[in-house]
Amino acid sequence: MFRQVLYHSRATREMSAEDLRDLLTEARDLNQTHGVTGLLFYIERHFIQCIEGTQADIGQLVDNILADGRNTAFSVLFNRDVPARAFPDWSMGYRAFAVDDLRNEPGFHNIRTAADLDALATAGNVAFDLMRSFYTANAGRSF
């Protein structure tokens, strides 16, 4: 059994391509060491990430993310036990989007206002389905 957490948070500042590369390098190294897999979407100063691994490793990672000054407004969309990993090949898959890139995706939720963030609390499965679609289309590639 694995623990799987999908969360949303907001970047405390606009992340440059270099900032994101540094974050990904750090995350991938630590995730590989601890057997954590997942996928990170960065959408106009918003992070949506699914992480999966053992209960202890995911609990520690969530604590680390909460303490990381690069993000704020951390909100768990779901936290559940799963029998298998959804992203087994990626220590941290990644994709950056502009909101306009996602407008035609089923279940799209605009995340520009506080009310929109509240709507995300019920959108966990939609976000997860989008991530699984991305993974399925790109499995075997590294990001």
C-alpha cells in the first residue's frame, strides 16, 4: 500500500525557468533517495502536485513542503492509500502550463481568485485525471 497526496499551493513569487530547474533537481534527488514518485504542474504561480510513497516518506515530504518558503496557501485536495503508484516511472515528472493552455481541458478550473481556489478543493479528481492523462501520454520519457 502507498500513500498518495495531491495538493495545491501558491508560489510566493514568480518562478523563473532556473528556479524551477533548481527545485526539480533538488526534488528528484531527494525523491529518488526516499522512493517517492510523482508529478508537478506549475501553472502561473500555482503548484499542483501529486506525490506518492510510503506513509512515513510522504508525511515527511509534506512537512518539508509546508516549511519551504517558495510556496504558501498549501491545500490538500486528497490524501489517500492506494494499492499502486500512479506515476511509478517518475521521481518527479514536471510540466509548466499557462492557464490558457488548460482552458479546453475537461473540468478546467480557473485559479486566479480566492473563490477559484476554494473550488479546487472539490476538483481533486479532475486535477488527478489530467495528471494521469499527461503521464499516460508521456510514460517512458523523463521530464
